[in-house]
Amino acid sequence: MTNLELAMEILKKINGSGNVDSYANCMTRLRIKVKNLEKVDFDGLKKIDGVLGVIQNETVQVVIGPGKVKKVADEFGKLVEMKGGTVEESSDVEHAALNENLAKETKEKYKKKQNTKVHEILKIVGNIFVPLIPGFVSSGLILGISNVIANMATAGVIDKGVINASWFILLKTIGGLLFGALGVFTGINAAKEFGGTGVIGGIAGLLIYSPALTQLKTFSIFGFNLQIATGLGGVLGVILAAYIFSVIEKYLRKYIPDSLDLMITPLVTILVGSFITIAIIMPLSGFIMNAITWFLVDFCLYKLGALGGYILSATFLPLVTVGLHQGLTPVHLQLIEKDGFTTLLPVLAMAGAGQVGTAIAIYVKTKDKSLKNRIASALPVGFLGIGEPLIYGVSLPLGRPFISACIGAGFGGAWCAIYKLGAIAVGPSGLALIPLVAQNKYLAYFIGLLISYVAGFIITYFWGFKEEMVERLYD
């Protein structure tokens, strides 16, 4: 189908433009808020050629795949004569969703998790960082390319003088732009998420990463001397600071006359918010981030070693299905700031590799042509670390293959923990993460992927999949 034809078929199955309230798209899904869910033909949606999966939550979410989904969304907008949004602009769109084909018990379990306070908090964190993902991916790959070039120069494979060339310096500078201004972008998105003004949130981010804080070293308040430093608390500190700034700003707007609002409200917000940030937010968030990184890295990866790597990798896919995985982004960034790389990302990347191995096993074993086509469409992006089409379109609705993917992923995670593999930037996973692997351990990371591919394939082929499971896709 062409993009227009696919959009027309989707619109037809949701009962026409009269049933569309609003729509948006994310990296892989067309998300449609309908007026009446009962009028939607979900069975018909699943059978459309080009649709990798259908998810029902508060919105109808049609999994199409990266790149193509934006083109289909544009055609959909023309058909319904409505302007769409992106996922971060639509408050009604949930990042985490469940496949409506799951067994009732599993669905209720996941829905219960989605209603917890922890999930709500981490969903906010996800909403802050999801808009930055395209920047993370592109900037990370640019840094990865420059890292490979530098390593080749150091090893004598190419001229060592290349690292002093103007084009190489410019390339590395471009790759580091987002990470150098990460506090600003995080603060802007956080302020918007909390109902504040974006630029004021950006100032909160600038404050925490200000070089002047290192020169001050200490901050005296009520007789106590607090140790401060540039970046203390990291992006978690920025999020908390942006929240405080937003609370102060919204409170002031209730009482400041309109004629003075533009001058007084931002001024008082920034001054009071900055004082609270330096005195409370930065020390507190610094302590929290150190505790989290100690548990996940020092304890799970370094203390438990292979066992810790297995557990982290094997439990990551369930986190993805309920949207909790985005909450780990501040941890990755904290590790990169502290050590120059995150040892957590390669371990978690194995979860997607286990999913790929599972999908290949199902493709080899199944006789259902529609399922084969679905897997063939989703596998290329699965190899590059984008797992949503495989999760929501294949393994999760089938049930047991989702479990076998998790079990298989753990073996690659154990391997990564043994070799203490790291990534120099937050970016894609799968094969696309290879240029970002730290300390020239590219081959070790690739072997980890192969281990998860093979383990996911074997476990799924011999235990995780039976042909009668295919009926669940069409029930």
C-alpha cells in the first residue's frame, strides 16, 4: 500500500473522520483519540497490510514503524482535515500501552502497574526526554563516528594528524552540542510538562550546570556550609528545579496584577527558585542519583557481575511495555558525566536483541503468512534497536514468546556485565550502538548481541512458540 492508501484503510476501520477527536504520532505509532471506541473495527485494523500491531488504551495506537509513521500521519491529517501533533504535544496520549490481545489477567496486571504513583512520575520523566530522542540518536552517532576515527588514528590505521584537523574538530563539536546544552533542553521540556514557562525552566538548567558554581565550592545558609559543584544532581536536579520554578511561577500569577506580571513573576520565580535549587534541590538530587547509580551499577553490575547483568537485561522488556524505561535516561546521563560512559546501556540493549532472536524463531517456525510479513517488516528496525513493532506486534500479543525473549536477552546482558561494556552517549541500541561503544570494545558488544540473538532464537523455537498461538493475533 501507499502511505495514502494505508491512511485511508486505517480511517475506514475507525469508522471515518466523524469518529476522530484528535491524532498524533510518535516514533513508531499513529495515535488516534476517537469519540467512540465501540465503533472501531480492531480486528480489521490488525489485518491491514502495513500495520504491525494495534494497541488500545485511552487512544487507538496503530504501530506502523519509524519513518513511515510520520508520512502516514501526514496523509491521515489531510483525510480528516485536522492538524495533528507529536506525542509530546498531546497530553491525552499515553507512552505506555497494552496490546488489547493479551489475556485478561495479564492486561489487568499491567493496567494496575500503570496507575501507580511511580509509573506516573516516570511517565513524566519520559515525556521530558522523548522529544530529545532524535537529538540523542543523531548526536550520539556523530560522536560515535568521531570516536571511531580517533581510535583509528591512535592505532596508526590512519594519519594521527587527523584528530587536529579542522573538519574533525568541527565534527566532534557538532556531536557534543546537545549534551553540552542538555540542562537547558531538559529544563525547558520539564517546565512545559509542569505547566510553567519553558525559558524559565531553561534557566533552571543553566543554573545547575553553571561553571560559576565550581568557583563558589560552598554555599552558606543558616550556619551550614553546603558543598556545591557544577552539575551536582545532574538532569534529575534540573527536573526537580524546573518543578519548583513552575510551582512558584503559577502561585505568583494568581496574585500579581497583569500589568506587573511580565516583570515581577519571572524575576521572583528565578531568584527564589534559584535559592531553593542551590540550597536544597542540588544536594538532594545529587544524593538520590548517587544512590540509584550505586545500586544499578556498583551493586548489580560490579558486585553481582554476570548475575546482575542477566537480571537487568531480562527484566528490561517488561519495563518498556509499561513505559518505565524512560525513567532510566537520567541515570545514563549521570554515568556519562561521571565516568565518560554508561555501563548500563549496553546491558539493557541486549533486551532488544533477545526480542530479535525470538522474532526470527517465530518467522522460521510459523506457517502464517500474515505473521511472517509482520515480522519481516519489523525486523530491520529491530536490529537497529527499535523494538516497539516487535513487542506490540509480535511477542507481547502471542504471550509466551515475550517471556522467551526476556530469558534469552539475559545471557547477552550477563556477557556485557562480565566485560564491563559502556556507551559514550545515550543513543540507539542494537547494531546502531556499536559506534558508541567505549574503550574500543566493539567486538565484545557485537558478541553480546549474537549471544542474545541465538539464546532468544533457541528458547523460543523449542519452548516459546506454538502455531496455535497465532490465533491470539486475530481473536
